[in-house]
Amino acid sequence: MAVLKVLEILSESPISWEEATKKGIEKTSESVRNIRSAHVQHQSMTVKDGKVQTFRVNLRVTFEVEN
């Protein structure tokens, strides 16, 4: 029987929401093992002087807890 845990993270990128998602998973995987899936909960962006500065995603990352 597997036990799973959910972690919520915020990640951002100046390029795109997809890039923010990839960066978030890659960075999280440096300290969290056994990541099984991720769900994008929210997307947002920051704007300065009428231009998009960063794309942000809130991710729910699911991973398996080790015995």
C-alpha cells in the first residue's frame, strides 16, 4: 500500500506558464523524491508598465512517502 502526500508550491518564469511549471517540478525534485504527479491549481502573472514580467503557477505536487 502506498501513502501519498501533497505539497503546494509557487513557481515563476519570465518566459511562460509552461516554463514556470517545469522549473517548479525540477526544483522540487531536488529535495523531494518519488514525485508522482502535479496539478496546476492557479495561473497568474505580474505586470509592470503594461508588460508581463513573470508568469506564476501554483502547483499541487503529489509524491509517495517512503517507509
